[in-house]
Amino acid sequence: MSVSDAVRLFLRRVVIDQAFPLELKVPNAETRAAMEESRAMVATRRARFASADKLFADLERNSSQ
């Protein structure tokens, strides 16, 4: 299926259903906080972890949750 076909199909569903054919969800509080944290990190050009080892240690510690 080409991109044009996909867009045409998508728009056809919008016209037929008179609604957006996908369920749009508002991010929960945890996701919004993560998004804000990532924006702040990009804006200040800082990393959350000082090294890759600290990143992986945090991942290991939190992977069982």
C-alpha cells in the first residue's frame, strides 16, 4: 500500500464515520512528567545520568517494577 493509498483510506474513514478513526489518549501524569523532563534536558543540554554505567545500573534497578 502506498502512502497516498493509506492517506486516502484514512480520510475516507473520517468522512464515512464523521470522526477520527483512531483513539486519541491524553498522556497520564507520569508520561507528562517524563515528557517535561526530556524537554528540560534538551533545553539545558544536560544528561540525566553522568555515565552509561549509571544509566544501565538504573535500568537494572527499575526493570523489575
